Amino acid sequence: MSATAAAPLTRRALLRTAFTAAVLAGTGAALAPVLRARRPRQTLTPAPLAEETYRGRHIAVDVAGVRIDGRPLHVMRRADGSYLSGINHFQSYPTPLELARAAVDELGTTQLAFAAPHHG
């Protein structure tokens, strides 16, 4: 017998191989519907939930946040469901649109910065 001859397949090795194949098949069957349902990510800007011109400024509220004249407004959601912004931390508003209007009132003709400062 040569030194390169394969060892005979034992019952334990056969059962281990069959078990591994069964686990892989079951996992594949369980994940198949999830993987089929995945859709490619869209890189489009989400449609605004609210959009208006207020005192000459364009306000857009969507799932990505609040923008005034295309610039992001830092918005925080409070535990009670109201919203507050970096423009005025002391006043909260029931909706993001009302918060954006108040920010426009506070900003006057000043523009928001494109990038918010890093806290940390």
C-alpha cells in the first residue's frame, strides 16, 4: 500500500459529513426568502414629507432630516416625542416642520453651515 493512499471512510466521518450537508441545506432554505426579498439600495434622495417656502427660505423635511435652503439642520428627538434643534436648545416643537420654521425665524438672513461641528 502506498503512503498517499486515502484512509478508509469511517462511519463517524460519513455521519459528520451528512450532518454538515444537512445543516447547510437547512440554513440555505431558511435564508432563501430573505435573500430573494432584498432590494438594491436606491441612491435617490427620499421624497420630502413636508416641503415649503417660509419667509423666503426653502424648508424640506424627509426621513433623512430637516434642511433649510439645502443645508442640514441638526434636529434631536426628545423622549416626549417633541423636537429641538441646535439653533435653540431651550424650546421644543411638536413637529420637525414647526421646528424648522422657528429656526428660520431665529436665523434671519444667516445661512446654516454645511457641516455640523463634531461633538466629542
